[in-house]
Amino acid sequence: MSLRCTITRKTLELGFLYILKENVPLFPSADVPVKIIALFDEDDKEIELTYNPKYRRVHGLAAFYRKHDAQIGDFVEIDVLEHLRKYRFRFKRRPVEEMQPTIRKPYETVPLVGPPINFRGLIYAPINENGVIFLFSKVAEDLGITIEGIQVRFPDAFGKRYERDKGYPITIEFEHKSSDYERHGHPKEGCDLIVCWEHDWKECPIQVIELKSLVKELSSK
């Protein structure tokens, strides 16, 4: 049996791989991280990797990524050789046609901004995660949230949320749409709050702040 995993920005930077929910039964079930045996490409040399069942992550792939000069969007195919014990990891380059830049005709334009919101110096609605972070900085005080740090690894930010003058630690992940959190393969544990422009993940188990509705509420005051 085999499965395919996509290399994302965070997995490439930190040298691990996300395992999708449907493939979890192919890996050991445990309450703590466990060791698995890996074979890389066609080499039969056995390498120990660490699998974290809680976060569905296989760690220890940094050297494997460097060897292949892996890029975001490339793949790793995993063959299960011995049930829940030994796996062969094969690197697969993203198809060439997917790597070619799209050539647009002169009259075609790419929208660089969202619809007008004219909110606290921001003219247009955000169309990506960076826009969400910028907009959040303008409403954080209204929400009683202070940011102590922003980082490149999960979760994006950490700080405190104040209620009745008492601050409570909070971790935040920024997304353009709340469903991007699941699409990016983030674990459901380890994050207290999703801040997004549009909340479209109905079954989301994490608290969500939708800036789109918040902006309307604050604009009407």
C-alpha cells in the first residue's frame, strides 16, 4: 500500500511531513512519539525517523529534502513495507506543467485587492494571510488581545487575551479562510484561536474570529 504527501512551506522549513487523516491507520497508534524505520528512494539503508501520532507528523526528513533540493509543491510517496513498522520514502518532483508560469494576455488582470472596506486606513479587504495579519493589528486592542511574538512555525503568533483585566496565554493561527487551517494540515491541538477574513469551516473545533463580520460590527459603532 502506498500514499502520497505534498511538501508545504512549513514541512520543508522544519523537515517533517504531514500524514493525512485517512492514512493514519497505516502508522503506529500511540500516546507518545514512536520510532519507525525508513528507506529512502531505492537505497536499502535503514534510517530511524520519529512519528508523532498526536500531530500526524513524520520528523527527520531535512537531509532527505536537501538531497533532492525539494521545493514547495513537490511530493513524497510512501510505500508501507511492513505494517506499522517499515516504510519506503520516494521523492517525486512536481509535474513540469504545474511549474510553468501562467502567461496572461495583456488585457487579463489579476485582482490584487479585495472589495472596498475603508476601515481604519485599510481601503480594501484582505485577499491573503498577510492581509489578515495587517487587518488584525488594527482590531487586536478591541478584542483585548496583545501579541507578544510572531513566528514562522506553527502556530503563527502567541500573546495574551485579557478578560476582566486578567491576561490569559493564547496562541493564534492566521488564515485567509478558516478552512485553510485544515487544508494546510495544521493539528487541531496546539492552537487556541484562528483569525481569518472569512469563516467557512462549519465543523471547526477551534475558536474562530472572522474579521469580515467584525469589521462590519465595529464600523457601525
